[in-house]
Amino acid sequence: MTATKSSSRSQSTPVLINRLVYGGFVILSIYFLLQNDPANALVNLGIALVADPFNPSVSWKDRPFWQRAWLVVHLLVLLTMLLFTWF
């Protein structure tokens, strides 16, 4: 029984750390947007995607729709910001 508890605990710890990192970079991106620094906001929003806020061991096809939609919307916001910073 101890092995089961430790394996489930080790799987939830990276997810928690990823969520904290993801949230931190999103908040930092919002801060830079409020400071009128879109380039740094763009970079931090892009780095946030590296830290998958959901379980990274689940494949894309097996994820619930709302998780896929969340990540796609995040990417679309990132690409929109990229277009606006170039023009």
C-alpha cells in the first residue's frame, strides 16, 4: 500500500509545480501588459505554455475537451499578441 501512495503522490507533485509555474508566468505576463511592455508579456506567455498546467503524462487525444480548448485558446492569444507586436 505504501508504494501506491508514493507513486500517486509523485505524479501529483509535478502537476502542482507545473500549475504554479504556469500561473506565475501568466500573472507575470499580465503584469507586463499592464506596464505597457508587450514584448516581455509575449515572452512570458509563451514560456507559460512550456509548463503544462494539466497532467503532462496524458496524451493529447486522451485529454478532456476543455483542457485542449484551454491550451488552444492560450496559443491563439499568444499568436495574436505576436501579430500585434510585429505590426
